[in-house]
Amino acid sequence: MPIRLSGINSGTDTDAMIKKIMDAQRTRLNKVEGKKTKLEWKQEKWKELNTKLYSLYTNKISALRFSSAYTTKKTSSTNEGVVKVTGEPSASDGAHKIQVKQVATSQSVTGAKVTDIEDFSKDSVLTDNGFELGEEITFKVGDKEHTLEVNGDTTVGDFLNAAKKAGINASLDTKQQRIYLSSKESGLANAFEIKESKNDVSMTSGLEKLGLSGSGVTKLDAKNAIFRVDGTEYETATNTNTINGLNITVSGTTADYNLGDAGKSVSVSATTDVDSVYNNFKGFIKEYNSLLKEMNELYYAGSSRGYSPLTADQKKDMSEKDVENWEKKIKDSLLRRDEKLGNVLNGMREAMQTSVKVGADSNGEGGTKYSLASFGVMTSSDYKEKGLLHIFGDSEDGVYSAKEDKLKKALTENPAETAEALQGIMKNLYDKMTDAMKGTSLSSAMTFYNDKEMVQLSTTYKKEYTTLEDKLNKMEDKYYKQFAAMEKTMSTMNSQSAKLQSMLGR
């Protein structure tokens, strides 16, 4: 910034005069800056609200459109040490009898302790320990094979890696001097075998030298699980299987399996978990109300007319608390009567008031109409709540807890129609919110507000601010130059006056 010496000759406070002139000129600049600041605050407010709306849309509302949200299962087993069970939404309610002959196991081999290979390790060379140069070791898992050809550099580590490539767990414990092998999965289909193509049968087997054949080897064979469910026998490679919507895990056996129905059995049952379904829907209503309340407060906020974002000079004369309260007044009213917010708000409330027909024939005839009110989910008579919902009989609702709990009763006594009706209403809400998020030239897809328009407007304000600021800087420079010229003229006049007085002998 250039050094300016002003008012020396004229005796005028040039800086003060120019500042007063420029302060008047800066009013427009301050207005543009205020608009830009309010827009930034509004963008932030919408982003926060959009995140909450989208979260409710993608999580609770989306899930409640499907039958699975209303068919959560509660299961039990009379002997969880033998049979555990969980239920998928498709599982039929009822009791089932399960008998178990054997559980599925993985094949495993614990090698004999190797004592005749000095410094037995992964670096031990196979041709030094019973394997022939050029022979092949074949690893077979089920119907798949992998072959390792032995050369002069092939080591125990190569043997273990080849087993792993074939799909066998393989490791060497040098402290125990043993090799451990096992199937990665249970069942006969995952059993394995290892063969070597030795030509000289008079030599000790290489596998025997590694402790994997002969005496001292511990082997456990692979087995399939064999069990009956309600009299039908199943043989599977795994101990956990889904049968008619039941996830059954067997971990033990029942006595007298060969006696059929007369043998011991474990009883399991599956029933619709009404409490879980009820609490899930109640959780949605709680989230919906919380968001609706926030949206109502934003949309019906009081006016902030007369309040504009403060300039830096204005903030200097105010306390930090006063500045905070001033800005809060503006921020609280940013979405007051916002058109996009009003559309979303009204759309959500309208969707939750819709009715759906359940049980109609292919021509749409017959059936029963249901709304949320049919299940005791209603707005109150207090208009100030502006659409908040209450579940009659909800123990946490201080006003309506004493009412009959129609929702839980309907879920218990008429679960199919209740689920279908609630699904339909949730679909209406989902569709309404989907429509509100359709992309346009003013907004991005999956966004509830005109984000593109705001970005464009923000760019416009920034350009306008920069242009005005540049214009004012030039104007300020012009005023200083004009006053500087005046000072120069007065300096010349003062000099001439002084000379004239000198000539006149004064």
C-alpha cells in the first residue's frame, strides 16, 4: 500500500473525508457480502437437513416397504448343545423335530514326529530325504489335483506351498518336528489325499520320511453331517444349513437315530417376533417425528426482517454473545417458507395419511382399506404439532399410553394384512420422497434442495463482489489523486504567495 501524506497544505483531514465518502459507497458491497454469507449459511443448513432426510429414506423407509421387515422370527431349541436355530423371514411359524446322526468334520492329518532328518525345517531338501529326482507329488482335493515335480532344489517349504495351492491347510511346527495338514472345509467333498510317483519301491517313502505315512500319524476322516428334520433325512458337507427358512446348526448327535421317529430328538420352533416388528416400526415413527419437528421449526420459523449479516466493523462494537445471538436469529429463519422444504414437508405428511387396499381381487374388487389410523397411529388434536404421529398404547407416550394398542394387536392377530397395509403406506412415502429428489437443472439427483442453483448463485455473488471491490479500490485511488492534486496546487500557491510577500518586503 502506498504511503499517503494528505492535508499538509490545506489543513483538511483528507483521510477522514475519503473514508466517509467510501463508507457510503461500500454499502452496496456490504449488501452483496451479506447475501453471499446468508447463502453459505443456507447451503450448510440444507446439507445437514438433506443428510438426515436421505438417511431416513435409505434406511428405515426403504426397509419398511418389504415384507421382511414384518416377519422377523423368534426361535428356540430345547437343546442348543446339539441344535441351534435362527429363522429367516420366510420361515413358517411352528415347531419342528430334529434328529442328528453325525456332524460334518474336516479331514486332518497330524504328522508323526520327524527324528531322522537333521535340522528339519522348511529349507530341508526333498531329494535328501526320501524323494527321487524327477518324481511327482500329487495333491488331490475332491476332484481337483495339483502336482509338484521334485528337482534338486525342491524343499519342504515348496511341498507345503504346493499343498496350500491345492486347497489344503499346511504348516510345519519345528519345535514339535511335525507337519500338520487339514481340509479348508468340512465334508466328504473336501477330503484330500497326497501321492508320490516313486519308481524305486525299495527306497523309504518320502512321505514317510516327512512323517505323513506309516506309524505315528494321526488321521481324522472327513464326514458329512447327517440329520433329519421332521422325518426327512439330509446329508450335507456343512453343519449349518438353511431348510425351509430355518438356519439349522448341528453340533452334536441325538441317541437312537436308527430307531427313526422313536429315537431322541431336539425340538425347535419359529414364531413371528411381534415385539421386534413393533419396536422397529415404532423406531421409525420416532425418527420420522424428530425430523418432521425439525422441518416444521425451520419452515414456520419467525421472521428475521431487519437482520443482516454483520460487517467486520459492526462486530467490533458488539460482544461475542451479542454477535452469536444476532447471527442465530438469521440462521434460524433461513428456510422460513422455503418452497422446496414446504413441498417435502407436505409430501411426507400427505403420504402418511394415505389409505391402501388389501385383499382385493385381480379386478380391484373387494378387499379392505387401511390407513395408519386403522392401527392407532394418528396425529393429535393439537394443531401446533403439525403432523407429528402418536402410537396409541405406546408406553412411552405420555398422552396416549392409556389408549388401546391397536398396532400390536393387529400385528399379533392379523399379521399378514397388517404387514401388507404398512408396506403399502411406506411405499407411498418412499415414492413421494423419491419424486422430491429427482434431478433437475436446479438440483442434483437424490437431493431434496436446489443445490445446483445455490452453487450458481454463490458464483454470481463472488464475481459481483470482486467486481465491486475492484471498482471501489479504483474510486478510492481516484479520490486520493484528486486531493493530492489539490494539495499540490495549494502548495504552489502558498509558495508563490510567500515569494510575493518577500518581494514586497513583508
